[in-house]
Amino acid sequence: MTIKGLAPGSNAASLDDIVRRRPSLFEGDFAPPVMTINRAAIDHNVATMARFCRDRGVDVAPHGKTSMAPQLWRRQLAAGAWGITVATPQQIAVCRQAKVPRVLLANELVDGATIEWLAGELAADPGFAFLCYVDSVAGVELLASAIDRATGRRTAQPAAGSATGPTTAGGAARPFDLLVEVGFADGRTGCRTVDQVVEVARAAAAHPTLRVVGTAGFEGGIGADLTPAVFVAVDDFLGRIHAAAAELVARDLVADPGGGVILSAGGSIFFDRAAEILTKPLPGGRHPHCVLRSGCYVTHDSGFYARMSPFSRPGADPAYTLRPALEAWGEILSHPEPGLALVGLGRRDVPFDLGMPRPALLRPTGSTRLFRDVSGCSVRALNDQHAFVDLADGVRVAPGDWMSFGISHPCTAFDKWRLVPEIDDEHRVLGFVETHF
């Protein structure tokens, strides 16, 4: 996106001046390509997920990698989100800079420097909560060793025959809270069996700086074609996350951090199944605390998740709806053949991994309020900076016209933009969302 009159790196005061004027996206301040985010759609989506979670008795820790935009995280937290989920050390650092109070690393933490830094953050800030995955005894030992280095303590083993467990010289530090990850065959990380989950939890119990607080996993890699077989496999996997938690409860290998034993899953396709299965009772009356990690709901989309989300696929509960919030605009550069237009928008500007962008509106040159529906057109191909658009019968275009596109997959849309204008339904700019990739 080019903001006319602003050099790269312009300060916030310059952007504030634009916001005070509330300009139309089309009045001359912006040169396409540009991606926008609709504020009303964001507010609607955040409120919808918050209501779903309240209705189902679950929590959500939205996956921050979707937007990497602390401004959006804060809105999700204000609506009741339990925390923010991340996937990498860099994303943890952005959360700390943004003062996110609870961070869930939905991944194994194996970088010693990051572990030592986090040990210091936990020691220095009693209001900061952190959880991460672990799926191996080796991972447990790596975490414990790095925490010991950071705190300057070494675990002292009890004398032979002693009934006491390991102690830590110099007093107890705040423990790292761990979720033992459950995986599946040919999937990515995670213990493949419940016996492995028990082994990992037992290894963690030997270290006073570690505390197992539940189990977790990611069902999204099982399949995304919504066939009966996929739903059966997803339910079976979520059931194994629950069974692993139940086994840890039965063996007294899991702590309750407050609110119940944590069971976490639920990407952006099967979070409804996670909310049903992971809230089933645990042995001994222990309370399950289901934490969903959906991320794409915050903006939704016009492609993949418009089909796959539990809120939008056939048979969805009409009480819950999501609105696509992201829209990309490019200019018609050329109309070289009948039925073909070249638009100045490409792989550098919009996602294409889960489907091509979808033409939506055409704004003729010189107009700020006249729009034509071009949803019958389609994107044939994308180059780095060009979209090949097959025009529907009767659609007339001219160089300089602006064409908008709905996107498919928000996670690979935000990372292409440092600043995203936030607009109202009249395409007036209300603010800017900044990303931190």
C-alpha cells in the first residue's frame, strides 16, 4: 500500500492526521494495491465467538499468528478471550511487548535462550502467565535445564532411600505450566500414545520448576474435506486428548492451575467438536477447562473458511454468523483481450494457498460511491503483481477502474501488509491496524 504524501516509515502523527479527516479510500490518499479491514465485521466476529464460548462453557485463546496485530488481540481480550495463542518465540516477544497477560505457546519450546528469557519474565512479572507444549522426556529435560540456568539453581536429588522428591536450592521458582501434546500418526508434533503422555508427565513431575496443567493437540491436520470419515477421525483424536487428560488425573500427574484441568484444541474448522468433546467430565469430579485456539474467525474470509467454519457450513446454527472483514483492492491495468482484465494485485498482496481471491466489486474511475457487482468474474492466475481476471458476460472495465477481491485464508493475508487501513461500511478510513511479522 502506498499512502500518497507519506514516505515509508512516516510517524504515527502523520497517520493520525489521515484518520482525523476520515477520508474515503478512493479520494486520493491511497494508491492500490491495498488491503482493508472492516471494523464492523471485526466487532461482529469477536462478539460472535465470545457469545459461542459463553454458551458452550469454554474459553478461547485466539491464535495470534492469524493477524499478528496487537490492536486486534486487545479487542479479543476485552471481549473475554482467555489469552493469546502463538507458535514461535518471536510471536511470544510481540505478546510481551503488547502486554498480553496470558500467552499459550501451541508448540514445543526447545530454544534455550528463549526458555531462559521467559524464566526471567515470569520471575519479574507476577501478572504474566505462560503455557507451552511438551511431547517428550528430552523436551522436559531441556526445559528444566534451561530454567535452572536462568534462575542460578541446580536441582538437588534426594539421598538414597529418602521419601522426599527433588528439591531446588534457593527456593522454588514460578513453574512453567505445560500442556502435554497429543499427536497422531503421520501428523506433526505430539505424543502418539497415552502411555507416552504419562511418561512425559511423570518426567515433568520430577522437576519443581515444571508443572503439567493439562493436555492439548491440533486436529486441523487430520483433514478438511468435511466428509463423515474426517469427522469420525477428528472426534476420535479429540477423544484421545480427553482420555490422556483423564489418565493424568487418575495418576495424579496433572495440576489444576485454577479453573480446571486444561484441555486445548480447536482450530478454525472443528472448534465446535472440540467444545463438545473436551468438556466431558474427568475422573474424580475433576473439572475440564476447554480452551479453544481458533484464530481465523476474527476476520473470517470469502473462500476457504466461508465454506469450512462451523458457523457457515450447511446446517450451521443460525444463532452464530461470521462476516468477511478483509478486502483487497487493485486497479485495472489492462484489458488486452475480450473477457480478460489484468489487475495490479498479485501474490505479493493476497493469499493464494487456500484458493484464489474472489472478485467482488468494481469502482469506475473517478467515482467514490458507484460500485458494480463483479462477483461473477474469477481469477484465473496470479503473478507476483498481476491478477488475471476472467470477466463475466456483460462486465465492462477500463484501465484505472478499481476492483475489490475477497480473500481466502487470513493467516496468509495479514503477513503481506505492515499497515492495514480500517474502514467503515462506506469505505471511509477509521484507523490503521499494524502487523508485527
